[in-house]
Amino acid sequence: MSHSANLTVRKLNINLKEGFDRHWNGGNAFLSAWFNALSMSFPFGEQFFIDAVRAGEKHLGNKAADVEMRATIKNFIGQEATHRFLHTQYNDHLARQGFHNTWEVRAIAQSEKLKKRIKHSPYAHLHELGLTAAYEHITSVLGYEVMLSVNEPHDWLANADSRLQTLWRWHSAEEMEHRAVAFDLYAHLGGNYRRRVFWFTFAILRFSLDLTRQTTRNLWDDKTLHLPSTWWSALQFVFGRHGVVRRLSGPLLAYFKRDFHPKHHGDDALLSQWLHVNQSSWQRVG
């Protein structure tokens, strides 16, 4: 895990207490609703990832590689906890705007059901790590696309509120930065290919369904679900020339390769460049 050992925990220099517009993403109702839906999944999701990695950490020994992993895990948890804190502020404002977070309610119920099913399994920690590694791949692929599209015609955040643009770029950069942590821990503890692809199949189907449901609910709450402009934006975003289906299918499905590793996808130089150019937007913690 040496490539992940130097994770940096950062505090973002933005203030969300004043809130933001309902259509903060360039006035586009759909893009705003889609990103809002993602944010609604993060506080509980990030905590699940933290708990899964902590549970896996308990199975580490005292070899040099294990000691290094513990240092990496500490910083991984620091990054995820910071994401959780900021997206909780973000979601609190969405709630004040009248949006209903049904994704979190479903996620809590699903997590409790999962824990009951694997409670007595000697591989419970590997099941949770396998699911975490799967979701981390999904978020890192999305994060890479957010970073890759900067200043491109298909930039999802080109006209966004500057504070939220910074928030999403920073979050994306850190998702890319720690994309291998859960995967490496899973493999180090003996996680196998069959379990890995099972949980990825589960995760990609569940994530796609929940993201669609929450985005739809956000548009319903926003009273823009029925507008032709909303549907046109959605169709372009999903199926257009630069749509998510065309751009993300390959990187996501690469997870099914037996020799897959998260470092095979992404660009460390790209995230380093953004973090350097925007270093005034954050400060190192610890």
C-alpha cells in the first residue's frame, strides 16, 4: 500500500452556512438535483466506509506492511470524516430548502439488513470491505470525470456556484487520491475475486437505482420534474455524446477484470495539479 501511504487530510476553506441557490449548478435544475442526490448519500455512506475499514484494520498484524496500512487507514478516515462533515452541512441546507433525503433512509435500512445477514460469518469484515471497495471505485470514477472535464465543453460544474464547484472538485480529488485504500486492505486480508465482483455488481445496481430515485425525488420537490428542459438535460447528461453511459461504462466495468487495481484508472498528476493550483482553497490538517 505504499502508493497510498501519503494521504493528506485537508480542511476546505469554504462556508456553506449561508446556503446556496436551489439551482446552484448554472441554473440547471437537473444537474443541481443530480449532484444534490450524490451529496445526500455521503454522510451515511462515508461513515459506513470508515466503519468497514476500521473493522478490517483489526485483522492486521504487526509486519511492516501492516504498520504502513494502519498509517494510511488513519488518513483515509480523516479524509472521509471531513467529507462527511461538509456534506452534512450541505444536506442540512437542502433540507431547509424542502428537499427530502430518502436515499439515507433506505441506506440505513439496507445496512442493518446486511449486518444481520453477515453477523455470524467469519468473513463479515471482508464482505463489508468488498462492498466499500466497490463503492470507492464508483466514486473515484465519478471523481476522475469531474476532474478530467475541467475547462472542457462537457464540464458538469462549469457554471456552478464557486463554493460548490470547489467542494465537488476537492471531494473528487480526494476520492481519486484514496481510491486504492479499501481495495488494498481487502486484498491484503485475503479477499477473493468472486466476492469482490459480487459486491461490485450489487453496488453498481444499487447505486444506479438509488441515485435515479433520489434525483427524481429532488426534482419532484423542486417542482421541475415535469419540465421539458429537465428531461432534455437528463437525456443529454446520461445518453449524450459526452454522457455518463459513454464516458463511464468502460472504467466502471474494468472492475470485473481479474487483474484490476484502482490505480489502473485515474490520473494522480491531474489531481496533484488541481490541488496545487487551488491550494488557497484548503489547508493541511495535522
